[in-house]
Amino acid sequence: MDELLAEVEILKRFRARADRLLAQPLARTGWTDTFALRFEQGRIVGVSVEGPDERDLQVLLLQLRPFVSAGEDIFIGRIFGIMDRRLTDNTMRQYLRNARARWKSAQRSLGITLVVDGEILTPEALADLWINGYYFHDDAEKAKKLRATGALGLSRFQFCGYVSEALMQVANLHYKVTEALSAGLFT
């Protein structure tokens, strides 16, 4: 019983932190991502990238980070696991299993494959480079690898896609956690 109570407390903390994340301006309004290449006579002559406002993105990332960091109690993967183990509602459990599969797929690919020095950089790997090599830490190796992507515009475009997908997963989980907590659907 103590384990159930501890996990319910984690779900409550997840919900409270998700409330703060979902109150952020970018979470409320969303953003448009565009990536365009201009070609002339078979060569690239221009690249343009549009995405979220940099300051708003930094604020959003500060709130999003614990949800995508495996060592945190409110890590998305941990919340999916608790919900899968503890839910008494099989329909909701299956819904969340499908959402978890989508999240795992989005971490591997968002439709564009970026290869640097023969290594495929998944959206999850790019997020790690941006978060730890640019936004929050000065990890020199990750910053160097991020610069090696050359087309930082494409790298940032992929990163913003990952952020958008993570935000959607947190919002979805928030809704389901709130529903399950309100209805007492745990054992």
C-alpha cells in the first residue's frame, strides 16, 4: 500500500508541474515551424527556418526538462509506467499504451533523418545536444557535435518538433492522470 501511495504522490507532483508547464505562453499558443531550402541549378542557395521565439522557448524548456529527463520522478516514461501498472481501467490503459508507443516512435524519428559523420541523430539525441550543449549546460563535446550538424537550422527544426511532441505527450498524460486521480482508478 505504501508503494501505491508513493506512486500516487508522484502522479500528483506530475500534475502540478504539468499545470505550470501548460501555463507557459508557447504551451498555450503553440508555434509554427518551417524549414525551407532554396535551390538554383542543383545547389542550395538559401536555408530559412522559422520557429518559436527564443526567449519563450527557453522558458518552456526550463519547465519541460524534468519531463524528458530520465532521472526525474515526473519523467514521461516513469509516468507511463505508473499508469500502466496501477490503472484499473483497461480502456484508459490501452489508450496510454498507444500514446507511449507514439512517444517512443517520435523519439526515434519525426519524418526527417539527420546523419552527421555516419551517425543518425534521432530527435531524442538532438534534444540532448540542444539541452546539454546549448541551452542548459556547456558540455563542450555536445556543443561540438551540435555544431557538426552543419545545418543548425535543420537540427533546430527537428529539436522544436521533439519539444512539440513532448509537450503534447505531457498535456495528454496530464489529462489522463487528472481523470484517473479524480475517479480513483488505481490499485
